[in-house]
Amino acid sequence: MIVHPSLSLQGRRALVTGAGRGLGRAIAVGYAQAGASVVMCARREGLLKETAAQARTFGGEVVPIVADVTEEADVQRLAEAAGPVDILVNNAGTYRSGDWQTVPLSDWDEIIRLNLYAPFRLCQVFAPGMVERRWGRIINVASVYGSMGPKWQLYPESWGPSSYFASKHGIHGITHYLSSRLAPHGVTINSLSPGPIMTSDQRVGLDAAGEERLRKAEGLARSEIQMARLGDEDDYVGPAIFLASPGSRYITGQDLKVDGGWSAW
Ligand SMILES: NC(=O)c1ccc[n+]([C@@H]2O[C@H](COP(=O)([O-])OP(=O)(O)OC[C@H]3O[C@@H](n4cnc5c(N)ncnc54)[C@H](OP(=O)(O)O)[C@@H]3O)[C@@H](O)[C@H]2O)c1
């Protein structure tokens, strides 16, 4: 296969967090196919092993590490096992449904710690090596909900914890701040903002209520999203490769919305 050199990840080493399933798995496998050696982490070993097996089919080095990115001891272990990383994808993230007035503050803390604190901590750990080598790419997976609130007509019963929105807005703050610190050293940092997605993992084993929610979401997608469908994990592989590639060297501090045109009406 002939790939333009500006899009090849040959000879680069990437770390993808939350690679056990969903977007993280798709990006990790996509990077392996694009020629990178890939370090990947998640907490559940079985799922991570499945991702690693898929990535290994492309022949490069694949290093799965069971680690919780919110735990400092695990982050240290990850740093030692990963070695010099050229591309960091802060993908691990979560949300929980709940009303903003009654959400337990322990939920707030947990979501902020995973979605906001951990990406910043991993930048602290991995960016200095990129600076030293004068080449690096950091991609923070955010969300379209990092630049707006939930439309009440779509979520009449109140959707999503406020901490999710706060964490994803915060990702843009980190991205903007660090872009100014890292740009002089050849290191870029950008965010990738998914719109509404239904990953293949989210489609597995839905009960009747889940099926009903999916049908409703697909109906809404047809009227709300310009591409008239929900996204899936494969929609993120190309954009993630581009932001990690040599060809994106003059793009930093930016947010790439991959939302089927949802935010562009
Ligand atoms: N799916 C969507 O609709 C959507 C929309 C907008 C933005 N996003 C963002 O896209 C990213 C990926 O979403 P997704 O839907 O692919 O998520 P997902 O299916 O829930 O997968 C999350 C991955 O992160 C891992 N993870 C969770 N907590 C972790 C921790 N503390 N340390 C290390 N790994 C951890 C999970 O594995 P373990 O549980 O085994 O650790 C799993 O592999 C997230 O940042 C999310 O906010 C998703």
C-alpha cells in the first residue's frame, strides 16, 4: 500500500489510553495499521488483550499495559513500560447519567479525575520527552459537549452529569494552555471532539429499553445531524491518524469536531 509520507506513522511510538474498546480500540488498531508501534492501556486485561491481538495483525510492536490512568502508581508504571512516546492519545473517559441538582459529588470528583486530571497528568509525564526530541503529537479526546451544553429539547428529562460537560470544556483549556508551551519545541496538542456516537460495544447486548433508546437516538440523528446518522468508532480513525501524523505539524491548540456536521447548522 502506498501512503503519502505526511500521513504515515512509520517509526513513531504511540500511547493510547482507554484502548480496551470503543474509540480507543479503533484508534490503537488504526495506528498499528498506519505503521506506529502502539502502547495501549485500560483496566480490564481481557478487553485490552483483544485490542492488542487486533493491532498485532499489522506486524508492528504492540505493548498492552493494564493501568488505571487516575492512579499515580499506575501512571509511573505506564511511563516506565512505555518508554519514549511520540504520540499521546488521551482517550480514556466516561460519563454517567444524572441530574445536576442531585448528582453525588463523589461522581463529580470521579469524572473530573478521569476526564480532566488524568489527561493533564499524562501530558506532564510524556510531553517533556517529546520536547527533548523536538517532535510530538498530543491528542485529547474531548466532545462536542466541550463547547456547548445539552439541548433541552433533546434531553427533556435532563441528561448527563454537569461534570462531564465541565471536564470536556476543561480539556479545551488544557489544550490551549499547553499549545503555547509546546509549540516552540515542535510538539503539537489538539483535541478531537466526537459528536453522538453509537460504538459497536454500545450496541452489544441492549435490552428492550436500550433498543428503544437506540431507535430514538437514530431518529434524532436523522433530523439533527447533517450526515443523518450516528457516528461509529471507525469515523475517528482517519482524523486521529491525521492529528498524529507529520502532516499536521502546523496545527496546534485546535479542536477538530468529528460530528457529522451536527454543530455546523
Ligand atoms: N461514545 C460517545 O458517544 C462519545 C461521545 C463524545 C465523546 N466521547 C469520548 O470519547 C472517549 C472514548 O469514548 P468511548 O465511548 O469509546 O468509551 P468506552 O467505550 O466507555 O471505553 C472507554 C475505555 O476507557 C477505559 N478506561 C475507563 N476508565 C479508565 C481508567 N481509569 N484508566 C484507564 N482506562 C480506563 C475503558 O476500559 P476499562 O474500563 O477496562 O478501564 C475503555 O477501554 C471518551 O473520552 C469519551 O468521553 C465519546
